[in-house]
Amino acid sequence: MSTRAGFIALIGEPNAGKSTLLNRMVGAKVSIVTHKVQTTRARIRGVAMEGDAQLVFVDTPGLFIPRRRLDRAMVAAAWGGAADADIVVLMVEAHRGITEGVERILEGLQEIGQGRKIALAINKIDKVPSEKLLALTSELNARYPFAETFMISAEKGHGVDDLRKWLASELPEGPWLYPEDQIADLPLRMIAAEMTREKLTLRLHQELPYQLTVETENWEERKDGSAKIDQVIYVMRDGHKGIVLGKRGETIKAVSQAARAELEEFLDRKIHLFLQVKVRPNWLEESERYSEMGLDFKDGNA
Ligand SMILES: Nc1nc2c(ncn2[C@@H]2O[C@H](COP(=O)(O)OP(=O)(O)OP(=O)(O)O)[C@@H](O)[C@H]2O)c(=O)[nH]1
Ligand SMILES: [Mg+2]
């Protein structure tokens, strides 16, 4: 039996639906999803099987014009993910079409497209009438010679099976890269921190989600089969700490409950989650924070 395996990078503007697609392909929530832009900060690998092929999907941060060190490191991680992949899938939102952001990505593809196939996935087709899709497909294909175009809804599942089958057939022959039952390549402590960050992002407004980071500091296995997890939420100002805690600690309590429930479902075991908020005005300039996120600090150099 000849097997196939390889890396498939999902790239696109922030909010395009990359993490939603990765989770659907893998069949589990490996990468966090919110309605806000710049949710994903680092590369997240999820593994899916299709026949004899093992598809290693690489979710990447959205591509945008970076301003801060963190932004630059995120965008570098995204392009790096594309450059390391066997196949790249560019995701474009059906209802937004060819934005300036998409234009910039198309320019970047000229280089990344050397030596690897690039497929186009027009996502969120549930949001637009089908006539619009044909026009968008031909416009995008006129600007870049995509190997194939798929019209999908990562959220509803339309078109996703066809995309998976095509990707499987295009991967190089070779041995599988992960054990057959592995679904993610990300330390559990990082997945746990991401789940808490997702709940914070959903609850906090404006810039605050972009000015905090979550780290798992301690993970203790207990004899009764449960685990005690201690996490720290780093914020930049005293005022931010107050907002994260909320009135009488209501916000942090709700975040903690939601994150714990999701972790328990993911790990199928009882979890005791303890969150602590620390003010660290300069965390965006600390290299350790980047390695904890799975980013390269040096990529953030201006
Ligand atoms: N209607 C609709 N919404 C979708 C679809 N796919 C994703 N979404 C929504 O789009 C939003 C962004 O999804 P994500 O998967 O977080 O997008 P992303 O590309 O990973 O975003 P970043 O990590 O910020 O770059 C979420 O609210 C999703 O529920 C889709 O097919 N249809
Ligand atoms: Mg994402």
C-alpha cells in the first residue's frame, strides 16, 4: 500500500475562517475561533486522514499590515507556514471578495507559489447568492493561476469533503508523519491556554483581547484522574486587570467556567482551573512570552 502525507497551510486575511476549517478537517476543536480578527497567533497543526493519505493542516495567523512586534511575528509565522507547506490553501471570504488585504496576499503568492500548489477556497458561501461566486472565482483566477478552486462553508461543511479529497490526491507519496490517532501537534498546556484566551476574547471589548496573553504555568496530575491547571493572564495595565476581573470578579469567573467546561470536554476528564491576572506593562517586548505562544521573538524585529 502506498501512503501519502504532507503539510497543507491555510492562509488568508484575519477572520477568513482558517481555524474553523482546520477544526472541521480534524473533527475536533484544536484551534480557537472567534468572530474577531487576529484570533490565531501562531501556527497550529491538526491532523486529518483521508483514505491512505495523512493531511497535516497548518492553521496560521491572519495576514494583515503589522504594526506591533507581536503583529510582525504573527505575520511572519503565517508566511513561514506557507513556505514550509506542500500545498497552500488561500481562503477568501465570499461576501467580502477581493479586498486590499486579499490583493496584498495575492502579491505574496508570487513568491510562495514557486515550488508548491496553491488552491483557492472561497469560504462562507452560505452568506452569498451563488451567482456572485462564479464572478469572484473567475476574477481571482485571472489574478493568480490557482491549481483548483473550491467553494466552501467551513462552518456548515459545504464543499469541505471535495477539498479534503483533492488535497489527499495531491500530497506526495510517503510515510505518515504522525501516529494515526493523533489529531493535533500542540502541547496540551498551550491548547489549554488558548481556550482561556478564546473565552477572554469573546467577553472583552475593543483592544483588550489584543493586549493580553495567557500562559499555563502549572499542570498537576491528581490521583483521582483529574488535573489542576494554573494559568496566568498577562495584561499591560492596572485598569486592564480590573476589567478582566470584572465587578466582584464576575468576568474572570465566567471566563474560567467556560474555559474549564471546554477543557473537560476536550480532555474527557475533570479539570480544576485557576486563573490569575498579572500586570506586566512590557510583556509585548519579552521574548519568553513569544516562545510560550509558539512564536519567534526575532520575527518581530522591525
Ligand atoms: N457564515 C459563516 N461564518 C463562518 C464560516 N467559517 C467561519 N465563519 C466564522 O468566521 C469567524 C472567524 O472564523 P475563524 O475560523 O476564527 O477565522 P480565522 O481565519 O481563523 O481568523 P484569525 O485567526 O483571526 O486569522 C467566526 O465567527 C466563524 O464562526 C462559514 O463558512 N460561514
Ligand atoms: Mg484563526
